[in-house]
Amino acid sequence: MGGVGRPVGAVGVTQVRVGEIELGYSVDGDGGDWVVMIMGLGYARWGWAWTAPLLARRHRVVTFDNRGVGSSDAPDGPYTAAMMAGDTTGLMDALGIERAHVVGTSLGGFIAQELALAAPERVDKLVLACTAAGGPGMVPMPERTVRLMAEAPSLPDDVRLRRFIENGFSDAFVAAHPDVVERLMEFRRTTAQPLSAWMSQSAAGAAFDASERVRGIEAPTLVITGDSDGVVDPKNSVLLSESIPGARFAELPGGHLFFIEEPERFAAIVEEFLAAP
């Protein structure tokens, strides 16, 4: 293995060359199966700070910064989900990981689907969180996020950042846990993402369409979502679970970042799924 990084949430510490770019990554846990966790649009590996340590109690967990965010390079875009899946397998190669469970959220779920389709021999089990298969049949983005995206260019930077973070949670969670919002604000300030890189990642999401291909996913799959997701309509997770042969479906209370709202419950469901024969 190429080395062990600091705990999840550390910034700019351990990097490895993958193709033409450097990727920042961390490894938690000393034993068990490998679990590779792929974050979504605009979030670095610190997005897993609430859940990766829980999974690392029984697994060796890899979290990393996708191209365009955090301590990873941000080459000119646009990017594609398939390109970013190639980054993921390249990271696995660099760390000497032949096969792993793969967990992807939102855009990371798009990347995970491409990985499972392009390199099925590298994926043991697949967990797809608050994501979709893309394509014309995808249920549109909820109105609250459409309005925010339209308003965002006119907002001051810190206000825009906070609004997007809060939009990822259920309203009840934002009211009860301002400390979590502040921690995410600090993470995002520390790893400020250039607008060009955000747009390059966003292009990968906009162009993604696996709707006619997901039936070819061979890995046992768990699709899981938050019941009040205001970014990716939860109906997309239902459709995705119905499209992947044998997929399991689970729903937890919470918004798009439900795995931060309910980290223990999320980790328990994922661990049960990974441990099943």
C-alpha cells in the first residue's frame, strides 16, 4: 500500500499520483475488507467525517478528494463521471487494492455506478446514497434547490456557502444542530473550491446517464436515501433500486446529507449489508 493518511477531515496531507493528477486521500482502520468512499459535488473527503470512522471499526476505509476539490489537483474540465471513476480505480491501484466495497453519494454515486460497470472485478458490494441513474427518466431537482441555484450568483460568498450547506439538511436538523453547519462551513472555507473546478464537477453530473446500463451492474447493491432530500428527489433512489438486479432499498430520516444527520444508523445499515453473505 502506498501509505496511510491522517484521519478523515485532514487537509492536504497525503497525496498519490494517479495518471496525470495528484489525489489527496486518507485511510482509516487497521483490518477487515477495504471500503472506498466517493464524495459528491463540491465536497472533499471531509464529507465522510461523521461516517468513515464508524465504518473503520470493522473495515479499512479509504476516503479521497475527487479531482477538482480539496487537496487533489483541479485540471481544466469539463469532467465526466467515467473519468472520475478512472481516478478511483487508479487510486485503488496505487494503494494496492485489488477489490473493495464501494460507497458513493450523489455525484459520487454516479462515479460509483461507472466504476461498477467499467470494472466489475474491482467491486465487491456497492452502496449508492442519495443518487440516481441519470438520463431523461430522472425525477427533476426539487424546487427548493432550483430556486437556490437561480439565486446563488447574487449572494455574497459566505451567505451562498451557508445556504447550500443548510439546503443539504432537513430543516429540523439545521435548527437543532448549528454546530454541524459551522463545522462544514469551516471545512469548505479551508478547502475553498475554484468556481471553474465546481463547474467541471457539475458538468460530470449534468452529462451522466446510466439509465440504460444500470441493469448491467453485477455487484450486490444497496440503494439508500434520505426521506426529505431536497437536492436529489428520493424517488430517484426508488427508481434506481428497481433498475439494478437484486438491489436492496433503504430510507432514513433526513435530507441530502442524511448520512451526516443519521451517521450511526447509516453506518449500521451499511455494515449489515456488507457483512451479509
